[in-house]
Amino acid sequence: MNILLSIAFVLCWSSGFIGAKLGAGSADALTILMWRFLPLAVVLIAFTAARRPAWRGLTARDAARQAVIGLLSQSGYLLTVYYAIQLGVSSGTTALIDGVQPLVAGALAGPLLRQYVSARQWLGLWLGVSGALVVTLADATAGTGAPSWAYLVPFLGMLSLVAATFFEGRSRTPADPVVSMTVHCVTSAAVFSALAVTAGAAVPPAQPAFWTAITWLVVLPTFGGYGLYWLILKRSGVTKVNTLMFLMAPVTAVWGALMFAEPLGPQTAAGLALGLVAVIIVYRGAPASGGPGPPGGPATREAPAGSRDRPIASV
């Protein structure tokens, strides 16, 4: 059963990149993001309204902090992912670049949060970054039509996610996960709606492909991805679920190749293999007595406050 749940989780989480690619053919990135988060925000508000005890103890300052985390981890992160894919960057390459985030967060945990990072974990970091660069180069030279600067866009999204991880890690009063997710989604709905209206992209297209992509994005990566995250976390622990996060890039690359004929040559395969080796090295190099680090990150001696059980964002 745990194996089946893990497979379902990897597929649901990876489906976010595929859904972004599906939507890119029918509408602007801002239109897709606006209509993904508006109904989601309404559903979550209605759901959390019935769980009033979850909001107790949440001060205005805590809510503002969660809004900033949502701005970084969802609004900034997803906008760069969707924009990169819209520019022509393959879904697999975007997933791999974003997948470097836990390694970067783990490496920065030392200087920023004074947490121990072993030499083996540093080796894993550099292997992971090398894998991302190899795949990026392969994608850029495969004639996808994306301009060279487009490959910097998902790196910016990855850094936005890293910033959200550490901003959350400094919080001393962690909110209820459902409450924080609601604040994040409401913030994203407001941001994307404002941007879409300003850009004249608020009106959704009439074609069914758009609403198929929206339904895909709401059901699979959001409810399926998050729901299975919590179930696996409860059954197997944070290290297990975080290790599964590193399978997203190769699964997305294969999925994109089969569904959209995206390039998947020897160089891309080599880069993905480097990424997987990096994961193994990072987790084997984790201190035996350590706890989980930032969400999605390698284990460290002391986890940032408020980040022990919480996923930052799904695509």
C-alpha cells in the first residue's frame, strides 16, 4: 500500500508541471493562475470557516507573515514556473531546476540558520546543481524555441521558494497547516487576479482545453499532491516524503517526452541521473541524530521552527 501511495503522490505532484504545459497552449500564464486559485481560495475559505478553532491564536502579524510566505512560495514561484514553460522551457527541465531547491536550502541552512551541513551533503549539493545545468544545456540546445534567458526564469522561482523556506523557518508560532494553506492560496488568488486584470488577461478562453487544464491543476497537484503528502508523512515520516520529492524531475521529464514530445536524450538522462545520485548522497550524509530541515530539504542537526511537517508549495 505504501508503494502505491508513493507512486500516486509522485504522479500527482509531477502533474503540476504537465498541467502548466497543458494550459500554456490555451491561455496566458496569468489567466491560468488566476482561475486556478480563485475557486481554490473560495473552497478553502468555506472549509476553514467551519474549523474556527484552527484560527485561534493566529495574530494579525502571524497572518501577515503567512501572506508573505504565500507570496514567495506560491505567487512568485508558480508565476516563474508557468512563465518559463510558456516561453518554451520543457516541463522536465523546469521541474529539475526547481528540484534543486531542497539542496540549496540545505546548504544555506548552515550560514543562515547555524545548522550543521556535512561535507558529503555539500558534495550532493554540487552534484545536484551540476545535474540541473547539464539538463538545462541539453534543453537549450535541442531547438525548443525558448530564448536563452528563459532558463533563468525557473532559477528565480527556485530562489523564491528558498526564501520562503527560510522566512517560514524563522517563525516561532507555526500556524495550522490548513490555515496557512488557505492564507497562501487567498494571497495568490488576489495577486494573480490583480496581475491578470492589469494585463487584460482576466477573461478565460471559451475552449474546453483551458478548463480541462484548470481542473487538472486543482484536482491533481493541489488536492491530490497535498493530500497524499500528508498521508505519507503520517505513515512514513518526513525523510521518506522528502526523498520522493526528488523523483519529480525524472518523472516529469519522461511524462513530458511522452505527452508533448519534449527532448529526452542521453545528456538529459545523464543530468537526471546526477540529480538522483545527489539525493542519495545528501540523505546518506545527513547526521544520524538530526531532524528534518527546511521543507523538502536534507536533514540537519536542528530543523527550522515551524517547518517540520509542512510542504511549502506544489506546482
